[in-house]
Amino acid sequence: MDVRNVSLSFGGVRAITDISFDVKVGEIRAIIGPNGAGKTSMLNVINGFYTPQEGTIWFHGKERKGMRPHHAVRQGIARTFQNVALFKGMSTHDNIMTGRSVHMHRNLFWQMLWHGPALAEEIEHREKVEEIIDFLEIQHIRRTPVGKLPYGLQKRVELGRALAMEPSLLLLDEPMAGMNLEEKEDMSRFIIDVNRQRGTTIALIEHDMGVVMDLSDRVVVLDYGEKIADGTPDAVKSDSRVIDAYLGVAH
């Protein structure tokens, strides 16, 4: 994916100003910056929730025009959210199953009958969901309503729903937010496994710099909607502009 000279405004407020960066196939790409830097706005542009006033997004070598979130999903882009967005009264299995809807092709008539082709299709998709449940090691909460789960497990279920869409690009918005150390270690392991074992390209926003430096192949840094650094984790963490942005002091 290529983000080229993207700018986004809300009224007279500039959220993003002339941002360009790319995400290479197979990498883990981090987008970091202080609060209000424009990180989530950037993710919302990538998955089609916002349409930038300037600039273009290129995905798999083609320019995207008039993209909406459901179009992005069909093209292979899935995401999780900073605040968990699950169906709290539904089970873990059924929440992940909703991610398979983009791959279901039988019409409403067959689905109401739940017979023949529709039944065969549902069985196939349920098998895919069970594979994801095993992969994320959440067999013990398969039938538990997600509203009864601790926050860390809810984040894992949300990751499972995104994986059920079979994305080529997975967007993670603060996947470690609100987690304790053990939960962060588990989530980090699953993110690495998603990238290496499933071959999924990942772009993530994360405030935990230890996690970012351990997981990422490359890092782009935003501050007040502008890009101030872009490179390897080692190069970025030693950049004086990045240090100033995070510490709020001059060097």
C-alpha cells in the first residue's frame, strides 16, 4: 500500500497534513505519535471511513477512489478498534463468525431455509472459525458471551473476527490498550504469528514503545498531523524530532 501526500481536514482543523508512506507486503508497519498526532485518522483514511481532501491511497498497485469501509473489506483490508467493538451478547464463536459474512454468497432465501447450499456454506465457514479459535487459543471461551470476558480476551476475540475476513492487510488500532503485561505478551505473540504463519501484512498503532520496537519492521512517526520520522525502529528511536515529540523538550 502507498499513502501519497494525504491531507485530511475537519472544518478548519487539519488532522493530517501531506502524509506519505508505504506498507510493504509481509511487514509489520507501526504508526506512532503522541495523542492527537493523527494516527487513528490515518487508519480511518486507509480503511475508507474518511475520504481525504488531498492525496491518494494506492493498494496492490491500483489507486483507490471513493472507497468506503465495506469496499475496503472486499479488497482485503480488515481492522480492529481502539475501543473494543464486539456484539457483547453474542458468543465468541458467533462474533468471529460475523467476520465471515464477506465470504458468504448464498442469498437470504437459502439462508432462511438453512438447507442445501446454504447449510453446506455455513458448515464450511464455521470450520474456518474453529481454525481461528484454535489459532488464538480461545477454545475455552468458544460459547461464552463476550460481554462476560475480561478485556484482554475481548481484544483477542476482536482480532479473531478481523482474521475471519482473511485480510491481506490487517489494521490494528492500539491492540495492547488496557492490557496487563501478560496479556501484552500474549497479544504480541499472536501478532507475530499472524504475520509470519498466516502471511498477513500488518499496520498497527500502538503507544507502548517497547512493543513497537520489538514487533515492527519499520515505523512512521506523526506529530500534530505531520510526518516527522520514518525508518527502522533503531533509527526512529534515536531521532531528535521523535525524542522531542515524546518528551516535550528540546535537544
